[in-house]
Amino acid sequence: MGRHSCCFKQKLRKGLWSPEEDEKLINHITKYGHGCWSSVPKLAGLQRCGKSCRLRWINYLRPDLKRGTFSQQEENLIIELHAVLGNRWSQIAAQLPGRTDNEIKNLWNSSIKKKLKQKGIDPNTHKPLSNAESEEKASGESKSNELTNVEAENSDKGMAIHKSKRASVATENYFENNCNNNMTTPPSTTHEFFLDRFVSSHESSTAACKTSNFPAYFPFQQLNYGSDARLSVNTNTPNNLFLNPNTTTLFSSMSSPTIKPSISLPQVPHQ
DNA sequence: AAGTGGGTCAACCGCGGCCAT
DNA sequence: GATGGCCGCGGTTGACCCACT
């Protein structure tokens, strides 16, 4: 485990990529595709490991990357998605065409986190900071605190637990905050249900999205960020709605956990 | 001009999961 | 079922830049 085995076998370059290396990689992939990443450096004439080549291509050289600063709509969408998915950056990135998970992760850590805190929102739980604090005091060990502890622990085993916990707790918090009075489905199971649905279905929907240039369908109730960046729920949405990239609104195909979300193409082409 | 602190971002690291053998 | 190779993911690091003192 750990560092790729090929890195030990040969003396491979590390660190920043030179323009020459970039050119070699671009030339190779545009001609032959990447195929098996482990064979790319050899075929492209690079002194890098396949992993490094893959990363360079995905995060920097891919021609479909948008680059540039994130729009306010994109930021809002990231916040919404993070509230539901937690730190599943690749899944968040899948809903933002031209953006990489690395880019989104960096934006979150460097900018969005801070902005949320300034607005009085806990970036981990997406709850108002004052609420989180008072709940921590009341319960002694709140869920958000639990997350923070796991996060701080930073142990390898803790990470695995943390990953699943954070996403589900974020979802739970979302439903606790917003859904109890509005949704017809019981909150006790919906958060896990929706999360699992999304995780299992997003790949097919994302695949459809990629091939068709349409956004993917989301198995969630509609989420909106108001001007104060608090989540709210609009339940007056018909079934089979979709992610609208222009309004930073998540639509849902779910009005009941017994109804399977349908994956079909929206009528509005992606921007 | 030099030092410093904070922000940004590309790249690396370590791990889990998948798949072939 | 065990093992090893590979891919993809999320967390972390460190270089670089810029504003400020």
C-alpha cells in the first residue's frame, strides 16, 4: 500500500510538472487515450508514476476543465451539495461540469469554510454556530462534536468512520433542521435513505449526464439557499425534478421513499 | 528592501475498493 | 478465500504569491 510500487522500482520525478512533461502527456493522451495509467508514463516517455500522470491530467491538463474563479452559483451549489454529501468531493465535482474534486476541495478549505463561519454557520454541520454550541453544551457530546473529534483524531481507522458518519450526519442535520414540518416522509430513515439512493444512483445519472451534457437527477427534496444561506425546503415540487445549474437549486425525484427515482434527461440543455 | 503572515493551489500520500489470478 | 495490481478518493503538504508592516 501507500506509494505506488512503480515509484520504488525506478527513479521517478516528483514535484511540479514542467511544460515539456505536460506536452508529452497531452500528446500521448490525445493520440492514444490514457488506457492503463500505469503504462502511460512509459509510453509517453515520462519519468513519472502512472498515478502522478493521472492526477496531472485530471486536475490540470484535461481539455474540458473550466478553470478560473468559481461563480456565486457554483459556490452555493457546492454548499448545498456539501450539506447533503459531506466531504465527498468527487461526487460534488460530478455535478459541476469542468470542475475537479481537488479544485472544489481547495475552494472549500480556503474560502467557503471561512465564509460560512462569518455567516455564523458551522461548515461541518451546516447548522447555525450558536445552535451547535448550545446543543453541545446540552448534550455533552453532540454529533457535530463527535465529528470534530474524529476529524481531529485523523487516524486511519477514524477516517473511514468519519467519512461515512460525516455525510450521514450532515444529511441528518439537514433533515432535522428543515424537513420535519414539511416532508411527508418520516425523518428517522429518510436521510440515510436519500443518501444511499443518491450514492447508488448518482453514477448512472452522472454517466448519463456526461454523455448527454445534461445535469444529473437528484433523489432529494428540493433544497434552496436563501439570502442568509440557510437551507430551506420547498415541497411543492413535482416528482422527477432535476439539478438546475442556473438556479443553484437541487430538485428531487423523491416524494416518498417507496418511489424509485427515475433517471431521465431533462429538457433544458446544460449551460 | 526585507521580513512575515495568510491565502491559494498543485501535487503527494495513504488508504479502500475492485478485479484478475 | 488469499493475494497482488491498479484506480480513485480524501486528507495533507509545501511552494508560490501577495499584501502588509
